Amino acid sequence: MAVFWLGKEDLTFPPVELAEANGLLAVSTDLRPERLIAAYHSGIFPWYKHDEHFFWFSPHPRMVLFPEDLVVHKSMRSIFNQHKFTYTLDRDFERVMRACAEAPREGQDGTWITEEFIEAYTELHRRGVGHSVEVWQNDELVGGLYGLSFGRVFFGESMFARVPNASKAGFIVLVRALERSGFRLIDCQQDTPHLRSLGARLVSRTLFMRILQDCLSAPTLAGRWRLDVSGKIALEENGT
């Protein structure tokens, strides 16, 4: 398979079936929001930057979580019962992204979340499709995650934890809220033991694309998110 070059004015991605075995499909020199939106609608995401080039992927198989499959282990249930953390949505998107960029990753040297990624995804947050979860302990930000949402699918990007179980608790809160709000799919992108422990599993690219297109047919809940009293996702009254 060939890796496709995307010109500056070309926002059309090649078919995902043409991706290489590792999922690499295309390369570009920019990460502008319009390209990101087109990519996610096509089942594609940027993974990293190298030598001023951005690399776009569509893995096969794909790691996903269907909200109804969420696994909450006994140890996590006790954390919720103890009210160890408090949670917010979209309180400080950029701060969460920067914390994810700074979080050490096993087997990784550095981060793929460069300033270009932070700038582009923060712009999508301003447009109402980038969202964050903040996990607080005694008014200190101790964990969180961020991603994008279109239609009734949430595309998870990265998470961080400064105390044990903080990111896992934030993820569980988000998944429960998404399920109550009618979301059908959470794209986890990469296979990890952490995600498997929460109920995520691998599906074929074909199945992923079929479910994705169905989810994208629903209206996007665009704007600044919050948790309402029932645990569902609501929009702030002042919009984005």
C-alpha cells in the first residue's frame, strides 16, 4: 500500500482500506481544524508529527468501547462511594491537554502532543466539538482526559493522572454520561491493557466504519458541556 500525500488545499482523505498494515494512510504539512474535522468524519486521526509532517492513521483492527460494555471494578466502585474526586466537563480544556502532554508514558520518549496539536484541538474546543473531563481532589486538578465529539461518537485522545485512579475515574464518569445522553460509540484508537480492563475491545475497520457513519448521522452536541443533575451531558446556557 502507498502512503498518500495531502496537499495544503486538499481536505479529502483516501479510502481507509488503503492504509498500510500499521494503519498509516497519509501525510500532511498542516493540522488545521478543517482537516481534523474531515479526518475524524472519515475514521482517521493524526498520531504524531515528525520533520514538519503530520501522520494520519486508520488502524485495523480498531479499539473501541461500546458504553454499555463499560466495566467498573470493585476497587473503582469504592472510590466513587467514598466521593474521593469531583468531576467537571470543559472547565479547562487546554490545561488538560498540556497535562496529557507532560504525563510520562511507558515505552515512550517525549510526547506526540506538540504545540501544533494543542493549538488545533483547542480551536476545536472553542468551536464546541473538543471536550475535556477534569478530575479534582481538594480543588487540585489530579487527572483528566480530552477528545472530540461528532454525532453520537466520542473520539478519545489522551488522559493523565497525578494520583492513582484519577484518569480511570474520569473516564468512567464520562462513559456513563455519554451512555445516558444517547452516545453509541467511544473510539479508543489504540489497544492497551488499561482500556481492555474498562471493557474496550477490538473491532474490524469495516465494522468500525459502519457504526461510525451511523453515529455521525445524528446531530452533534456542540457547545460547552456540563453534567446535569441526572448525570447526562447538557450544554452551558451561554453556548460555547
